[in-house]
Amino acid sequence: MLFLPRNMPLKIVVLAIVLTQCLSNPVFAATPTIEEMWQMIQQQQKIIDQLKTKLDQTDNKLAETDQKIEETVASVELTADAVEQVSMRSDKGIGSRTSVGGYGELHYNNLTDDNQNIGGDDDLSRADMHRFVLFFGHEFSDNLRFWSELEVEHSLAGEGKVGEVEIEQAWLEMDINERHRVRAGLDILPIGIINQTHEPNTFYGVERNRVETEIIPATWWEAGVGLNGELAPGWNYDAVLHSGLGMPTTGGSALRPRSGRLKVAEADDQDIAFTGRIRYTGIPGLEVGVSGQYQADVTGTNDAIDMSATLFEGHIDWHHSSGLALRALYARWDFDNEALLDPDSLNADNLDGFYVEPSYRFRLPGSRLGELGIFARYSTWDERNQISGAHRFENFEQVSLGFNWWPHANLALKFDAQFEQADGPVDRVLDGINLGIGYQF
């Protein structure tokens, strides 16, 4: 079969066919007659017509294919435009820029009071839905956002009920530039380790450690305005001007920092306070932080007592890729002497505490068992003795041993055993076990 280019002129095609036919005959063949030549030309014309028809059909098919390709490309472009438009509309909609999350923890405490001869029997055997929390956040734009935290404590809240409904966070934040931000509203203060990061799957032990709940005291939020950002690679800062404490000066909770949290709930007569923090996070798995706070009048402005106070806190939180980890924290309050109230008379001119917590976390065999972490913690802190008529601060010590099991990174099942003692007369010291379930989403 003779193969010829599609665009070759018809005359050249005829000539090529004739030459091919002639060359295919032996050189010694006789010269054809005019009649034979005419028959040969007619035969070749039929072949030429057939080839032309096939070429026309091929051209038509190619044209149809080109049209289909163009239609397909146009359809793809249209679809891509539609997807982009939908995406742009979705980005502006509430669904894509609003986030919902939360956490919760269920506890069981079985603790025995070893000081029953002083304050009576304070044994504890209790199940408690300690916290149920929902997060709501929204991005108004790429540089303006909102965040909130709504919490229910102890399952039931209302008149005569043990629980509470609390708004712990409700703040707005705006980016000044890529490295600095301004924030205003109801916010958790940047002090310690668990005050800002207190989801139950992020720490060991069923209950939050007593140093950070009594001395700092977590969870602690105030109304204020502040700046946060990055000073240099790995170096972060926070600076917040906020409402202060209203610490009681009489009764069983006098000069107890935790009892001075007014939680921004019609909180009257608070004086100004300032909190600052510097953190280094430039090494993977390591955080070193130092915080300081100044209270202009830690007892509030509605009394004749004008007592300033300072709080210092420093911590290290280290996690190695091998699973080894270490947390350590120290915190200290210093209260100025005041003519109408001498903190030293309550053994409270300074209140401090620290803890050290080594741990080891490892993956369990199989693909579904998750990870197990074991820990030990030594804590010592100053706390009210809770003895009627002798409202002084005494030093407590606690040793905790236990484990967390994470079948999922956001779900922890917890167990710990605690052993307490105190340096002076106190109402109770509790030994026993704690069980807990905690989750985050």
C-alpha cells in the first residue's frame, strides 16, 4: 500500500501512483498500448477518489475531536471558575471561619483524711463531672479574630447547686503585623503552664496540681488589654494590663490568692494590675518561661487597706523525642506590710510553692492501643490550714504517682495515687487514689 502525506497536491499524488505502478513492472515488460494506459489511469483515478474520501473522513473526525477537546477544556475551566467562586463565597461565610471545640473531664476521688483527730472526718469518696467546656472562635478577617470559652462546672448550676456556669474567655485579637498582636476582652492570664493550656489530655494527674491552683491560682482570668508576639526567633512575649484581685482580709480565706478571683462577674472595686511573660521555645520540645505580676491593691479599693503585691513564676516544660519529659515550676507571692493588716501575722508575708514532675511516654503494641505515660510528681506549697480560729498558712507536701493512657491523642484515661503531709496543724491531709477521663476536640 502506498502511504502519502495528507496535504500533498492531487497532481503529484497521481504522478506518484503512476510512477509506482510503472516501477513495479519489470524493466523488460512491453510498453502498454494507449487503451491499456487509459484503463490504468481509470483504475488509478478510482484509487485516488477512494483515498480522497478517506482523507476527507479523517479530516472530519479530527475536526470533531478538536471541537470535543475545546469543549472539554472550556468545561473544565468553567468548573474551576465555579469551584473558585464557591470557595470564595465559602471563605466569606460563617461556616469556614467559625470553629467549635471543647473539653471535659469526669473524676472519681477516693481519699482518706489522715488528720481526723484535728478537724474531724474529711474522707472523700466522690464522682464528679468536674468540667464541661465549649470553645467558640470566629475569624472576621485574616488579621481579626474572636475566641471564647464557656464552662459548666460540677454538672449542675443554679441556686443551691454546687456547680457554676462561667465564661472564661471572650476576647478579640488583631494582628499589628506578622510578629505582633493586640488583644482585648476577657482572657486567661499568661502565667505558669496549665493556666492557659489546661485541657485534661495535656497534663498528668486527675486533678490539676496544687501549686498552680493555690499559688498562681489557675484557672485565672481577668478583663484587660494586652500585646503578644515574637521578639526574635524562639522568643515570645506577653504584656497585659488587667483587672486585679479582691482578696479577702478576714475570715477563713483571708489573704488566700485563689479566694481573690472575682471572675469579672460584677467585680467591684478592683484596682489595676499588670502581668508580663517571656518564653523561649526555640528548641523543639522545650519551653522555658518567666512571668511577673504587680497588683496595685490586692485586697481591692473598697476597704481602708492599701496592700500591693507581686507574683513571680518560672517554669520549664521539656519533652524529648524518646518519650522522656520533665516539668518543673516555682511560684511566689510577696505581700507588702500594711498598717491595718500584717501578713506576717498569718504566716503569709510570702506564699510560694514548687513542683518537679518527670515522666515517660511510649507507644503500646498494636495499632489501636495508643500511648501510655507514667509520671511521678513532688509538690510543696503554702495553703490555709482551714482550722477554725487559727487561720494561718501552713506548708503542704504531696507525692503523686500514676499514669495516663491515651488511646487517642485527644482522649486520656488517668490514674494517680497521692500522699500528703503538712508541717503544722491543718484540718486535713488526704491520701488515696484518683481516677479520671478527659477529652478534647
